[in-house]
Amino acid sequence: MFSPGLSTVAATIQTAIAPVFLLAGIGSILNVLAGRMARVVDRVRALEVLHPRSSGPEHERHVRELRILDWRIWVINWALSFCVASAVAICLVVALLFVARLVNLHIGTTAAVSFIFAMLMLTIGLLLFLFEVRLSLRAIKVRAELLEHDR
């Protein structure tokens, strides 16, 4: 039975440290995205209560905000999906590092492609996050009458 030496395992752990730190960062991003999703869902629920009781300009504002919130849910969902795909690909990279070292496989290209895929998925997820933030800013327009510029 093959038993890897302690130096082999230690060297592989050292190689895997950077991807593991990246996983921690992605976890933080996922936490932020999940928090934003929860706030959007809470706002949708609040507007669902107000929507049937509103009329006129107030109703139109509710409908407009609900449409933007629906779009934000879709964008956040995709951002979460891409970031999770990135995390899974990083996990695959770490696993490949260990498998390659333990059984002496030459799968550097596969590990590199997995890492590139992870970075691409993370980039798309972050761009979607930026887009969602921009959407949220579009939804928050303070009405002129509330600003009381006439005072």
C-alpha cells in the first residue's frame, strides 16, 4: 500500500494554501450576496402587503420598485451561482493538487484550466454583483417632494 511521505503532504498543503485563501474570500462574497438577497426578499414581501392597498402614483411606484426588485433577485441569483461555481472549481483545483501529488499524475494542465475556469466564474459573479448594486441605486430615488427643497 502506498503511503505518502510527510514532506510530500506538507509540500502539497503549502501549494494549496493560496486556493484555500481564495475560497475564504469567495465565502465572504457569497455571504454578502446572500445578505443582499435576503434584504431584497424582505422588501418584496413588504411591498406585496402594500401593493393591493395602493392606488395612483403610489401604486405605480410600488409596481416600478417590484419590477426592479424582481430583476435584482434574478441578478443576485446568477451572481451567487457563478460564485458557487468558482468555489467548486477551486475545490477541484485543491483536490487535483493532492491527487496529482499522491499518485504522481501529470495533470497540471487540468488544474490550470480548472483555476482559469474558477477565475472566469468569479469574475462574472463579481460583475453581476456590481450590476446588482447599480440596480439597487436606480431603485432608490428620493422623490423631490420628500426633499423639501422649497423650505
